Amino acid sequence: DAKTTQPNSMESNEEEPVHLPCNHSTISGTDYIHWYRQLPSQGPEYVIHGLTSNVNNRMASLAIAEDRKSSTLILHRATLRDAAVYYCILRDGLNDMRFGAGTRLTVKP
Amino acid sequence: ETGVTQTPRHLVMGMTNKKSLKCEQHLGHNAMYWYKQSAKKPLELMFVYNFKEQTENNSVPSRFSPECPNSSHLFLHLHTLQPEDSALYLCASSQAFSGAETQYFGPGTRLLVL
């Protein structure tokens, strides 16, 4: 399975943008890039996903490098409720969803 | 009720007890999943059910026994557990089992085995 690499933790100030990086240098042509997050004491929740083009939704934006070997989840204005563990996951349409350790985002008021 | 619900939210059991975890999804999905999240470890997939048929068992010990009576309900029967089985058990569902479908998770059952 293609793997992802994320920083263990990041900090942000409230109401500032946050850029969460993910490296996936062994990504294959059929892998989708998915992001989930897990708030404290909750199950993971879907954030966004993409294949090649950048994607936007009400929660976040996903910027995908041209060579697809890395991507960045962008929270445009972090709030305290965005403090969570963010997971970057590659999915190829055949295999299970494999979670890594993710990035723990701390948002400071 | 909407989304994915799990009961109980917390459970304490002895090693000789038998208990069951329940998951219900109100999303009309056809695939359901059990995950285990131990302290300081990534989520681990345990079981997958697609259209009520078990399609995956990730080498889970037999003391964990899943049951899927219909597409909306999933159970995890527990017996003779060990203290190292203490963890957060998460249920999820998706439209179907595929590598691209968004999974929707319940809040989890936090299990403590004494």
C-alpha cells in the first residue's frame, strides 16, 4: 500500500489559516487522496478528497502537487473547534482505509 | 436519530464476562465496519461487512465475534477478553465497500477490560 507521511503535530492561532502537509511519494495513478479528522472523544469524520485537481468544500481546501507526490489540507480560518488529529489517507478503490498516526492540530486562542 | 450510533458509549467488563457492542446506521448504507483504536496507536480495521456478508477479517482473535443481521445493524460480541483489548471501538458505514466511498463513523464505545 502506498504510505503517507505527516508531521506529528502542528500549532495554529485562532482565525489564521492552517496548512497541513502530507507526503505520498509512492502514490499510484489510481490513488485518491482523502483527509479525515478526529475531534477529541469522537469518531473520525470525512473532510475532503481529491485525485489530481485542487478541491474546495465548506470545511477545507485540498491542494495537490502537480506530480501528486504531496498534498496540503488548508483550513482557511482555524477555530478552536478545528483542534483535532488530521489523517491523510490514500485510497485506490480496492483496499481498506489505512489510518496512520496523523497530525495533531492545536489551535491557540 | 441520524448518522451512525453506537451503544453503549462506555463499558467496563471483567475478563470472564460476555458483552456485546451495538452499531446502527440510519444512512441507508450497505457496508459496515468495525475499527479498534488503542491508546497511542492508529485505527486498525477489524471487520468489514458488505451487504450483510463479511468480506474481511483482519486476523482478529476469535474472542471478538461480529454479527450483521441486516445492512443497518452491526454487533461485536465480546467474550473472555484480555486487558490489552481495552480500547475505543469504532463503527463506520459507507454506501458500499469500495476504496473511494466516504466512511461515516459513530462516536465509539470506550471499553475497559479489568
